[in-house]
Amino acid sequence: MTRLVVIALLAPCAVLAQPAAFRAETRLVIVHATVRNPRGELVTGLERGAFTVYENGKRQPITLFRHDDVPVSLGLLIDNSGSMRTLRSKVEAAALALARASNPQDEIFVLNFNDKARIDVPLTSDIGVLEAGIGRVDSIGGTGMRDAIDMAQRYMDERATRDRKVLLVITDGIDNASVTTAERIERQAAQRDTVIFALGLFGDSGRVKQGRRELDQLTERTGGTVYYPAGVDETGAVALEIARQIRNQYTIAYAPLNQALDGTYRTIRVAVSGSERLTVRARSGYLATLRQ
């Protein structure tokens, strides 16, 4: 208390001596939340007062709240391994359906991956460019999903211009070709506010169990959702559901009471009130580091 009083008393002198030297910055944490009712339907139109945010169990002050259809930078990460050959046409159609159902101001890129990952369609808001570029590849090789996510995150850092960032991973198998470790991908997810969705097209039970574990953890950590359609014919409907979810997320920002950048992992819990028993899905936490 004494130190605060001294600072307050000296502040006028400091301002007179150096009028342009003072600058205050407050670190914000951004959370994108999806709300559903007991029937699984998206809930829209909630007001700011319906939400409460907790960090490490302590209630935090909400400083920003939005629910309009904010444009996003969206990355479509499509598995192009050999096992995807018979599924590829349906997957491409689903990806285009999602793009057409997105906000016209969204910017979208396509990253195909097998043993290697590459950007086949750079960020664009032109659906015609996406249509022309999305089907120019042949399915061959293994599955390097973590390498693809790593490349997509770095590409977003360098090129994305929208405030909200989303990745959709479409794959039919477990990662068997990446150099990037699972620990690096987990750290990226904790450092960024990119929301990751996934569409798992698994066949036999062994691949289901192994593949689901990684997709479940990745999407849950970032506040996204993973879908496991029964067949490839359902991918179009799932893509449209993902597009609706992206366009109806709530954006919440809060100034942590603990502003220290100490490298610790801070858990986040978002609670929502309403006339029904509502459920909310949002990122589970973040690393308090310089990258945020």
C-alpha cells in the first residue's frame, strides 16, 4: 500500500518531466466459446452477463465480448496419404462446402500433407481459387499430421490477417511420418488462441482407438470439436456443421488478475448461465509466456 501511495504522489512530477514516456499495457487472454443446449443445438444470442471466466479457479474480469460473425483465417489441413485415395473426392467436396458456407470475408488456405506438408492454396477469399487449387494432388505416402499442424501454425503467424484463427484437420489415420513431436504441438496449442477442429475418417477399430486419442486431446485443448462420421458420405454435412459452429462462437477476452509472464500453465474454465442446462466448450488453458 505504501509503495502505491508513493507512486501516486510522484506521478505528476514524472509526467511533467517526461510527458511522452509513460505507457501502460495490459495482457489479454482470448477465449472462443461454443455453447450448446441439452439437445446439442448451438445456442446464440447470449449476453455478456451470462458468462463467467475462471483462471486457475479464480474469477476473472471480462474486458471484451463479441458474438457477431467475425471473419476468420481458416486453414484446411487435408490428409493426402495413400489410404485417402478412395476418399479424396468426397473430402474435397466437403472442404469446398465448408468454404462456401463461411463468412465471405474469411481468408482460407489449403495445406495437403502426406510424408511432407505443403501449402497448395495460399490464403485467399476467392472461392474460385480454392475450387481450382484444392484438387490438384495425388494421394500417396504416409501421414505426417503433426508436421502439417506445425507448418500451418507458423504460416498463420506469418500471413494471417484476421483476428480469429481456425484450423480444420481431416485425416483417416494415425501419424506415422512426422518429425514434429506431440509435445511441440501441445505447446503450440497452449501458446496460441487458434481453435482446432478435426474430422476423423477411421476404418478398423485399432486405428480408431489410436487416432482418436490424439485428435480428442488436440481439439479439447484448443476449444474445438472433433467429429467421427460413420462414413465418408457424411463428411459434407459435418463440414457444414463445423462452418456453423465457427460462425456462432462467442469471443471473450479477459485481463488476468495475475499478469506475470512466468511460463506457468494456467487453466481456463468458462461457465454459462441460461434458462436451460447449457454446456460450453472453450480452450482449457494457456501458457503464460511472451507468445499469447
